[in-house]
Amino acid sequence: MDAALLDTSLLQTWTALGWEGWLTLAVIAAATLGMALDRLGPDLLMFAALSVLVVFGVVPPEDALRGFANPAVATIGVLFVCAAAIQETGALTMLSGLVLGRVRSVRAGLARICVPTAFLSGFMNNAPIVAMLIPVVRSWARGQGHNPSRFFIPLSYAAMLGGTCTLVGTSANLVVAGMHSRAGLGELGMFDITWVGLPITVVALVFLVLAGPRLLADRADPVEAAREAAREYLAEVEVADDSPLVGRSVEQAGLRHLPGLFLVEIRRRNGTVIRPVAPEDALAPGDHLVFTGDATTVADVAQLPGLDAVHGVSSSRRRLYEVVISHASPLVGLTVRDAEFRRRFNAAILAVHRAGERIEGRVGDIVLRPGDTLMLTAAPGFRKAWANSTMFYLVSEHSEEEAPRYRKAPLALAALAALVLLPPLTGISLLQSGMGVLVFLLGARVIGARTARLAVNWPVLVLIGSAMGVATALERSGAAAAAGETLLRLALPFGPRGVLAAVWVLGALFASFVSNAAGAALVFPVAMQAAAAAHLDTRSVALALALAASAGFATPIGSNPNLLVYGPGGYRYADYVRAGLPVALIAFAGAIALLPVFWPPAG
């Protein structure tokens, strides 16, 4: 973009934009709106956007699909498997046990949690770390006599901040580095971002430790509330020996569609447990039927003919699980009834929490949304079967779990260290290092083949690869140049730091509505156009974009870690605004102040 172009009016610039550019912008706007409204999954929406651009010839198929061949996408897939190996072996639990101890104050507890979390997030994807630490921190906080809600938001922020300290800390960092290299602008080193990310992280963590106790209010623990709900809204009745219901199926007995009630399980006299219950299951003398439902209707169960109330109901025979619905889950937008939990998961929902509050009414009519926390009862193998699924961000069992394979933990930690250290020490690429580590993890049986397959979050990879293809369309259609000029004209009066600030704001906005990696991919071509026109070092602008993509502190939907702790912490939207705005300002000010120092503008 030369000086003559900069002298033209913005109106002329946008008027000269061809139909391809306008179509590209319209498709991106539609996809972004769909993601903001939780329509379909983000991966499907972004791939649909890319498909439209291919069909209309804005970008040829070979260029559209080039994003899927980007080394950054494969590297992110490898990191998912490494994170699963750490979780499978309990390595993180071992480390947390060594780091967390007895503390006398909330501030001391925050320091114990935030510092190691930020360190680990520099070398692992932050979302798996937060998912693994939520049950650990909850148990530890209760043992110390503190409310877990005091620690979950700082846990999320520490993971997000730590991810800005190395190239492998977040998927957005890897995407920006991959696109920077593919554009012929040079390689970004493993620790280039550390010069800026580390000072920001230190200052922000000090702020969280000192101000956190005042910023974060005590919120009711939704897990305890759900347990109380499970006890309060469970009713158990026994089928009498002479009951007219004996021999009838659940459907025939009229127990299938009771108003406000749901049959969770049947326990036979011989110890057999039927869970979930199918409509065709027959009733036998002495069967214990366990119902869940509204408080106003549970008491009516014992009034049904041939059923006797059982007092002192115990839930010791049930496995209780807590799950958090993910953005990528196909369950989003479905009612609990349509989601068919009984058929699909061999489970029954006892309670649904949203924004820290239990949703009242008939469970089957509740429409599921991302971030919803479900308390459900299921078979003992539920956690292992679904822990790495894209259905849920978090699967936590609140009864005895299968012990992790701790003897493999040293191998998992050694593999993680090799993944991080081999590139700077040997000069090989991060992807080469990751592939070698993957072979080691499988060969040494640190992680099983099935677990490794389930660990790869395919919707995330589809989202990132599609976003890269859409970014190519932005460049080819001229929309990136027009947007870059607009950005430059608005920011240039404020100098080079003004351009960096504009890139930051644009990147943070896109990351909040799309995802951090996809948002960074979409903004990258616009940022590079602005960098070229303002004669800024492209590394400075690229790193500003990477840092901005991880700065969604002030909203629960701004990042996966924030969404992960939203339900378990019982938080409200205002909690993120109150605690996150100061942290976001620290990150913004630190980046704008430091980036031009390490990578000064040309001339």
C-alpha cells in the first residue's frame, strides 16, 4: 500500500472494492454473527463460510484448503495429544499436590495457584490445564475452608496469561507464527513473544494476588447446589408384591410421561441396576424406582397405585458427574429431551446450572447452551469415555474415580520437556519435535491409541484451517487492503503505537466473537497491510495480534478457560467485567509500551 493510495479518501477505497471483497466481508459478518448467537458450531459456520467463497470463485480450492496443510494446525493437534497424556497419567495432579499446601489466606492461595498455572500454560494449551485443575482446586479450596469461586477466575486468567509467554502457549500464537512464516516475513522464535508476554504476566499476576480477594465475591458452589438438588429432588418408591404394575413395561405402567417427573433408574431385588430406564423395561415385585423432578411433584410419586414410599434415600450407589457443555458440542441448541442423554450417554440429568443458578422447571424442556453445567448420574465408565470428547469442556466425577497411571507420569513430563526444548536446542521445527514426542508417547504406552484419537479436538482444527482459508480470501479479494487502509487512517495520527493499539482492539474483538485462533487468522492479513503502510516491524504487529487474541479477560465467552470456570465457579457476567477489565488494561498497556521497544518501526 503506497503513499498515493493513502491520499485517496476512504470512500473511494471502499467504492473501488469489487464484489468479491464485499461478498467476503458479508460472509465473515454472517459467520461471526452466527457464532455470537451460538447458531450451529463454530467449525461448521466457518467451513460453510469458506465453502461459499469457493463456490463463488473468490478463492480457488487449492488456496482455500491450504490452511489445513499449515504446520501450525498439525502442531495444535499434537499438543492436544500431549495434554491428554499429562491428564491420563495424573502428572498434573502430582505436581499440584507438591505445589498446593496449607495456606492461611486467600492471597497466599492465589499465589500458590496462579504462578505454577501460568508456568505450565507457557508450554501446554491453556484449556486442558484449566479443565484438569478445576476439580483439583475445588477439592483443595474446600479443604482449606475457602470458597472455590475465589480461585477459579484467577486460575483461568493465570492460564491465559501464561499462554502469552511462549510460542506454544496458545493455538493463536501458533496460527500467527504459521501465517507470518507462510507470508515470507520470517520465522517467529519460540521465545520471541516472551520478551513482552512475561512482564505482562508478572504484573498481572501480582495484581490478581493483591486485588483478587476484593474483586471476587463469594458465589454459591453449583456442584454442592446440584448435589443438594439431587438429594432434594430424588424420590424412591418400591413396587409392591401385589402391585397391579407388576409385569407391565414402564410405558404401559404410565411411568414414562409423568408431569414433572423422570424415572432415573430401577434397582432389582437381586442387585441389578437398570440405568437408564427404557420404555420397554418390565417392572418386577420389589423393584425400587428412583425418580427425579420438581419439588412440588416428587411427593406425589408414592401416591401412585401399587407403589410404596422408601424413606432415607441414599445416592451412594449412583455415580454423580459434572459436565460443562462446549461451544463445539452438537448438543448446543437441543433440549435435554432431544439430546437423548439416556440413549447417547447412558446417563440421566439431575440438574442444570447456568451462570451459577439452577434452572427450574422440567429438565427435559431446558435448551442447552455453551457453558451449561450439568449434574448427571451415569455408569462408572462415563468419565473415561467422554473426558476427551468435543461434547464437553469438562467431565468431573464426584465419586471414586479410577486411579490415574502415575507410574507413567515421569515419561509424560519428559515428553513435554522434549517438545519445548528440542526446537531451540537443535534447530528442528516445533512440528518435527511434536511428531517425535507423539511417536514416543504411543510407543511407550504413555497414552493409548483410542485416547489419543479422542484427544484431538477436530472441530477446533477445522475451525482454524477454515479461518486461514477465509483469510486468504480477504487478501485475494482486496478486502484486507481496504480494511488495513481504514485501520491505518484511523490510527496513524496517534503514531506507531496507535496502529498497534488498533490492531490489538480489532484482534481482541474478533477473538471474543469467533475464537482466539480463528480470530487471529482473520485479522492477520489486515494487520499486515497496516504494518506495511505504517512501516512497522511485522513481528511487532503479529505479536500484538497474538497477545490480543488471549486478552478476553472481561467476558466469559472471550476464551475457553473463562468458559470452563463459568459454571463450576457459579459466576455471573459482571464478575468477569469487574475482575477482567483491569487485567485486560494491564495486558494492553504492557504490549503497546514494550513491542516497539524490542521491534522498533523502520526509519
